[in-house]
Amino acid sequence: TRRNLFVHAVCDPAKGWIYRYHQLFRAFLQTRWKERISARQRKRFLCMAARACARSSRIDLAVDFFLQAGELPWAAAALKVLGRQMIRAGRDQDLAQLLHRFPERIIQAKPWLLLHRAYCRRYTHPGENIPDLQRAYALFQEPPQNIQGLMLAASSLMEAIMLHGRDPVPIHDLLERGQELLSDPRSSGFPREQ
């Protein structure tokens, strides 16, 4: 171990010490993990690790651990927060890869995941984004209404329609909805982080 045959330590100024396992050693540990620890215990350990990561603001690791544990609602809740951070940091591809790990039924049930996915593919698949954004808008309308989500979904829907070059949803209707949202007393006039 003194020659770093199994583990290599790297100091990252932002994250502190990071330990990387040699690929063969990592494969050995993963095999042992699956052979010696029951599925129920693995799930419990993964959830504990996810919560510890979330408490220490490592939401990206929390999402990964929740996904490994099969705790999709918790992973989706963490990705709601992480997705906004990743978008601001320009990490669209990383976000798209995380979203790809969710079953479609979960994405379709979570308006923020629909919105994040639409953002990741806004220039490449605007036509596919239109139904997703319409669904996100409808989900944001359900009580309790989410004004921020409604405004972001409406503006993203307008962008998708313009990029797609077709008008499956009359743009005038969207503009009227946007005006109504802007004049809503719960709205500050523009979407922002809360």
C-alpha cells in the first residue's frame, strides 16, 4: 500500500482528498460487496451514504447513491436541486447522463425532471421537448401551484416552438399565459431561485 498499488490519493482544492482505486481492486471490492452483503443491507448502506452526501452538499453523489439503492423518489428530489446547479455550471451533458438513468415513468411524473431534460436537449430535440414542456406546465399547475415552474415551463415552451419552427401550440396563447403569470401577486415578475 505504500507504493499506491491499490489506492491513489489526489488532493482537489474544492473537494479535499479524493481516493481513487485501481480498476482491478475496485472490481474486486464490488464483487465482494455483492457476494457478502445482502441486497437489503446494500440498499440501507447506499441510502445512508446518500443522506451523508446530501448533508455535506455533495448532491451529485447523493443522487448516484439513491439511484444505486433504487430509491427513485429520493433521487428525483435531489436531482431537482442538483439539476439547477448543473445548468448554472454549464454541465448539461452530465445532467443528461443522470436523467438517462431514471425510468421514463419517473421523469414524466416530476415536472422539474421534465424541465431539466428539455433544457439539456433544447437545441437538439426541440420537437420532442414540446410535449414534455406541456406536461411539465400542467404538473406545475396542480395545487399547490408553482409559479416559478410555470414561468420556466412557459418560457421554455415558447423557445422550443420557435426553435422547432412550427406552432403546435399557438404562441399567442402562451404569451397570454405568461402575462397572467407575471401579473400574479405571488410572482415577483421573473423566475428566480428560491
